[in-house]
Amino acid sequence: MDAEDAPGPSSTHPHTHQQGPAGADESDGEDEEDDIPSFEFRFECAKLLLELDESTETAVGVLSALIEEYDSNPDVWHLLALALYR
């Protein structure tokens, strides 16, 4: 089945999914998710913050947000415990 024959939102509004940011009016929630860096990137940034900064407030905030997002990662819990210990 070709993309032209496939039923879906593009059949009622041509090029809706191909326009990128111009067609983003219909799905504002998806754009917010794209603006957030990946879980791994934020975890590595928190590690760097702990190594480079004497204050752990920012790292604790990042790690707390990661735990709210995905609470079964033991590495995040471990790093948060280390940050709170300092």
C-alpha cells in the first residue's frame, strides 16, 4: 500500500505531517516532548554538575525530575543519594 492510498489525517489535510513546525498547531503536546533533552543526556549533565559545581541544588533538581519520569533506574537513585549526601 502506498502512502497516497493510506487512510489517515493526511487524507483530509494534505501535507499535514510533512510540514514540520508549520503543521504543529494540531499537536502542541508533541512539540514540548521534542524540546526536552533525552533521559541519558540529562543524567550525564547531572553527573557533570555534581563533579563541577560545589552546589548540588541543580543536580538534585535534574535527578528528581528524572526519578519522577522513570523511577526504576537504580543509577539515578544512586546519583541522587550521592548528591543529597554532599
